[in-house]
Amino acid sequence: MRKTAVKAKPRKTKAGTRPADEVFELRQRLSPDPERPVSQQRFSHLLGVSWSTIARWEGGGTPDPLMRRKLARLAHLLDLMGGMVRPEDRMAFLEQHHPLLLNMRPVDLLDTDAGEKAVAGLLEGAATGSFA
């Protein structure tokens, strides 16, 4: 008798969405055209992982806990951007080195809570016109 492999169902997040859906949604939110998400390759370059890793996540794999936190921080940052950063400029904002962030890229700062706060502070300062 031949055994068949049973494919494990992807785990759902606290909000009830699958990591695959969250990753795809982030790619959509980073694109100027929500009908055409940022490519897996461009998104992987942004995050510093291989494109096959993005494909695996969207295929049902689960990112490791550190990357899950970075993805959650990225989603939060996109929420903060709102209409302040145009969709066509979001990738450039995340990829460019910013003088007010010690010449670091915002996406690289999303590895830590403190880095996320620094980027959020930059956005809040721009929104209010004050940089503390």
C-alpha cells in the first residue's frame, strides 16, 4: 500500500488571515496599481530574502518569527503612511537612505521595535511639520 503525503494546512494568524494572504496584500499595498502587486522578486529584494522565499510564503509556508514581526511592522508602517506617501513612491521611501534616520533605509530599521519607532517618528514629524 502506497502512502500519500498529507499537505499541512497553513497556519492562520491571530486576525484569521493566512501568512500567504498577508504577504500578497503587502505586495499589493506597495504597488502603485493594486491590480498588479509588486513582483515577488522586487519584494524579496526589499526584505533581503530570495524570491523563492516569497513564493514559498505565498504558497502556504510560514515566515520565521523574526520575519513575521518585520512583515507586521511593514504593514503598520504602511498604515501610518496612509495618503501621506503616494503609492508610486512607497517602495522608494522604504529603499532610500534617509538623513533623519542616520542615513539608513526605513525597511532595514523594521528589524527592531526601536527602528520601527524611529521610522514612525519620521512619518509623524512629516505629517505634523515638526521633527523632535
